[in-house]
Amino acid sequence: MNSRHAPPSPALNPAGKSTILAAEQLTRRFGTFTAVQALNLSIAAGEVFGLLGANGAGKTTTIRMLCGLLPPSAGHIRLADVDMVRHPRRARAQLGYVTQHFALYGELSVRENLVMQAGLYGLSHQRQQARVAWALDVLSLHAVADRTSAALPLGFRRRLDLAAALLHEPRILFLDEPTSGVDPLARQQFWELIYTLASSGIAILVTTHYMDEAAYCDRLAMMHAGRIIAEGSPESMLSQPLPTPLLEIRGPNCAECAGWLADWPEIQEIFPHAGYLRLRLKAGTEVKPFRERLLTQLRQRGVQAVSIDTAAPSLEDIFVTLLESDSTPT
């Protein structure tokens, strides 16, 4: 902060909360390859923001720039009203970062790792003790505090990573695939922690490839080829009509028809499930005549389908459709 001037008032997002992170026209080039192109995003205090994209979409490069680990080729980043490009050390003091893979010392105990991280953050001895005690309590690590970190189950190692990233009380937390590889119960518990942290006012950016987890976020940005191709709340995205209609065939033996349906030119994809089939039709397919023809074929083949109904899209359906549209040559 320039001591000769009073700090400006924090920007407010449409919901009236202060904006903790703002990136404008963020771009990163590696030679002639553009990994991230003119990206704009903002994250507010207490908001859980999801960044989605396939491998190679530019998520990791984006996070590395937002964390000050990789300088952008162009664009601006402000974190807690500090210019990340001009003052990266001051800005990084305001953030916590949990990488996809365990980043602490496996030969140290949970407590030893936390004490060491607190020291690296420059916390005083008294503050170290208070924050380590807080982390052990809030992240439910007391029972394993003296166990070697490498011997912990993956879910506990993720909690330890999170605890270490919170010791210095950051204003924003970056979580890169935080629940990758952990069991469903540990995933649920981890998301409960995320909600607790967000309710305390911490802004959170999370990347995930679990589409069911993406629905837990307040807002989402979907990336492809280094660009954000869609942004909004999960509810707003799910309310958008798809150009590729979805149908569900339900019945005791409807799975038997998946093989011969694969040859139908109107069908883009078939997703078998227990007790039903989900069909994604090609854009422009008229649903009513297709459904009538399908019912006729089912009866002729002796398939006892209970129903054929239009299906509501999932976030994965939205994402796949956006990728197809974005990849279509113009």
C-alpha cells in the first residue's frame, strides 16, 4: 500500500459484497501458444467460485497467475486491492493455495508440519500456537496430530493441506481439485468445511472435474482452449435450453435396446443407467415424431418401456454442449 494515499474503498459485486479477486484481460502466452486468452473474472468475499474445464483448458495456468506464481503476458490482477503483478509478495500474503497433490512433508507429523508452515508465514510464537490449535480443532485433526503425515489416509492429508493454507488467515483460498481421489464421505466432509470457511467471509476458488460438486458452487466459469465460454450460477446454467434434446427411456428391460439404438442417425449419445437409458439427440431433431417412432420400435421388439420423457439437463450436459458449440468451425 502506498502510505502517501488512503486505500480506495473495495469494489462491490452486484450482490453487495466486496470483491476480493478481480482479473481483467488476463492472458498468458508460451512462445506462439496462447494458454489463457483475455480472461475476466471476479470473486467476492464469502463466495465459492468454481472453475471447470478439461485437461489443457487453461485452469492450472490461470490459477498459477492468480496466485502470483506465473507472470501474465498481459492483463491485470488485483487481490484484496493489491496489484498482483506489481506487488506479488504483498498480494500472496492474502491468499492460501491447496495444490492437487500433497505438498507438505510426509516424514513430519501433522503438528510438526503446521508449526513449520506457521513459521514460514512469519507468525509470532504466540500466534503460531493459537493458529495451530485452531487448525487442529476446526479441521478435526486432533486425533492424528502426532502421526506421520505420509501414513494418513488421503482425506486427512487433504485436510492437513487445507489447514496449512489457512494458518495465516488468508482472504481468498485456491483449491485445485481438492477432493480428487478421496472417498464420497470424505468429499462430503471436505465440502462442509468449504461452506464453513465461505460463511466466515473467505473467498474460495475451486477447480473440480466432479460435475456433481460443481453444483455446490455459488458461481461457475467453464473454460475451453484458454477462454471462459460460460459463466453464471449453476441454476442459471441449468435453466438454459439445450440445442440437443434429452430423453429418458425407463423400463425393466430398456437397457436391451442400447445396441440397436446406436445406429439411429438422430442420436448423438446413449448413456445407460440402472433401470433407464438417457439419450442425447442431435441438434434439430424433432422430439415428438422421434419419440413416436421409438415407441413403435420398442413395441415391435418386445421391449416393455414404462415411459419416454424429456429429461432435464445436468451440468455435464451443459458443459459438453458448450464444448461442441465452441469447437464447431465457423
